[in-house]
Amino acid sequence: MASFGQGSRRHPRSRGRTWSRTGPDRATLAVVGVICAVAGFFVLGIILGPVAIVCGWLAMGRSWAGSRPVPAVVALVLGIIDTVLAVLRLIGAATPGYGMF
């Protein structure tokens, strides 16, 4: 029977038990961001653009300092362009006279 406060869990957030975004995790987020950004140019840009921005930002390590992997920056930039174009399409579709003779 385990006693309260006594045992092997003295440091529950020790180095081996926490999950950090390094290496393959960041690379995966960057690739997912690029795929979302490219797909957003064709369908659902208003949704996939911000997803690409978030994935790119997380893949960069949530900072502008230090080395930045190229796919993460590409995902971030394409996500911003994708979102801006989707907003412009929505604004253009909402103006009066759109589609009239």
C-alpha cells in the first residue's frame, strides 16, 4: 500500500516525464502548416490559413529569436497570405452588385 507523499514521485515534472517540442515534433508541425496553407489556397482558406499560422508559429518555437526552420517560416507566411486572401474574397462577395449583370 502506498503512503501519501512518500514514494517515487518526488519530482513529477522531472526532465524525463515532460514532453517538449523538439526535433521531429517541430518538423511535423511545420509540414502540417505548409500543407494546410497550400490547401487553403483552394478550399476553406479562412479556416486553414489560421491553422497554418498557428502550426508555423509553434514549429518556430513561439519566438522570433534563434534559428528558424525554413518550413515553419513558409507555413507562417503562406498562412498569413492565405488568410488575407480569404478575407478579401469574403469582403468582395459581400459588396452590393457582386454577380449582377
